[in-house]
Amino acid sequence: MKILDKKSKILIIQTAFIGDVILATPIIEVIHNFDSSIRIDMLVRKGNESILKDHPKINKLWIWNKKENKTRNQWSLIREFKKEKYDTIINLQRFISSGLFTVFSGAKTTIGFDKNPLSFRFTNKVKHNIENGTHEVERNLSLLQSFIEKPDGKMRLYPSKEDFDIVKQYQNSKYIVIAPTSVWYTKQYPAHKWIDFINKVDSDINIYLIGGPDDSNAIDDIINKSENNNISNLCGKLSILQSAALMKLSLMNYVNDSAPLHIASAMDAASTAIFCSTTPDFGFGPRSTDGIIIEADINLKCKPCGLHGRSECKEEHFNCANSIDTNKLLQRLK
């Protein structure tokens, strides 16, 4: 087993989406617990840096702007990485762009998945398996097996005291949190289903709907069509870490197969994850102590219809979502 030297410098690469960054956090925890003198840096895409704001175990957070001058910014970062003289690069992604960072970083040890097009240039490549029930956390942690025996860690986020203080205004009585939207239509429990569920929630429970600024109109529509008066739209009003702080003490967090699910897991917050067109077998299910999955009871040959969901149901029935009874969601509050 290869052991890192004291004060080694490691760069972790994860420039995908919010949920992917959160799913990478166990690697940070495991390395730090293995040897707290190891310097851990991380590369994320511009827009995701707030997730890891003031993270106590990250030394430096590198930010890649992929929307403007993507290639120029990439090579500028590669030059900076060479100056840093990293001992080890850990690449969690399977795309050529992350492979370029890895290969040209100048690091002594480069670790990544075999599905990366440039993995033949990595010093250590690890087999990437999906659809066998292995959770993404375990897949990511498998990258550490060359120098840490049986790596085991949990997702974790670090909201500040200020983050917790900001959400106290919403915690004066019992409440639940709902994250009703998703980038992908077929990963999203339908609006009419959310409305039906919201109308069944007891009147002494406040309901907070969360999402990004772009989700506000969709959430307003849900609120306007519901009959519940104890419901609030918090879209764009909270940062990701503030949302995490709110979810921590929620009676229940209702989420799709999307980033809020992983936020709840990272806070070990109670969660009910609704899987519509996707399946937990892909490895993205809840990790909270009190976390369950709700899926359609009927057998559908078309499910799953893809790893990431689709913009529409090609079968034109969307039964993987429409057949899920809202009473199942309600049972989680009993």
C-alpha cells in the first residue's frame, strides 16, 4: 500500500455540477482523517465555489470559468498547477478536459477512472462501474485505494454560524422543505403531484420550497394552485449552504434525484427521495440516516430511460412519476 508523505499536496478535480461536488466531499474527509498534514486543494467550475466556502479541510479552492474563454482559462490553470508542484492529482471525472488538467499538471501521481479518454496517461487508473448498485460515494472513494486501505467516508458540508443564524427566522415552528424542480423534466415529480401532496400536509406545518432563482416561477405556480396557506417560496433567497442549514432541522426534506438530495445527505438530514425516470441502481440514492427512496410500484420497461433523465417522456405517459401516490410522501410525516 502506497502511503503519502507528510505534507503532501493533493489536488482534487470535480468541475461538474453541484451534486457532483457534494458527492466528492467524502474524499476530502477521508484524506484529512488519514493525515491532517496533507494539503488538500480542489478545482471546481465557476458558480460552484460557494458550496465549499470556508471549508475547514480545503487549503485552496481553484475555480475554472467554463462559460467564457474556456480553453484559455484551462491552460492558464494548468500553468498554475505546474507551479504548485502537486504530488498527487485525483480526477473524479471521465471527460477529456479533466484529463488534460490531470496529465499536464506535472504531478508525480495521477489518479482517475479508466473511462477518461486520457486515462492511459494516468499513473493509477481505477475501473469505473455504474448500474451495479455501487453508490457514487464508493465509486469516488475507490480512487483512494492505492494509498488508503478501505477508505470510508461520508458527504459533509460546512454551513457557517451565520448561515444557521440566517435560517433561524424560518424555524420558529415545525416545517418541511420541498425541492420540487430539476434540470431534467423526467427526474422531476410533476407539479400537480406536489400540489396534491401540499394540500394534504397538516395545517400546523410550515412548508418551504427551495431552488435556484430560475426555479422561482415554477414554484410560484405550485403555490398559487395549492390550497395550503403555510407555504413559502425561498428560491433565490438562500445560498446553498443556507439551504443546507435549513434542511438540517427540517421534519422532512422532499427531493427529486437531484442536487438537494445530496445536500440533505451531506447534512444527515431526514430525506424522502422521489426517483421518477432514473433508478437508485445508478448510485445516487440518499445517504442520510433517515433517508428513503420512493419509486413507482408498477413495472415499466422504459425505466430507466437514461442516466441523466430527459427533457420529455418519450412514451408520453410519464407513469414512472404519475403513478407515485402522494400518500406515500405523506406517510413520512406520520
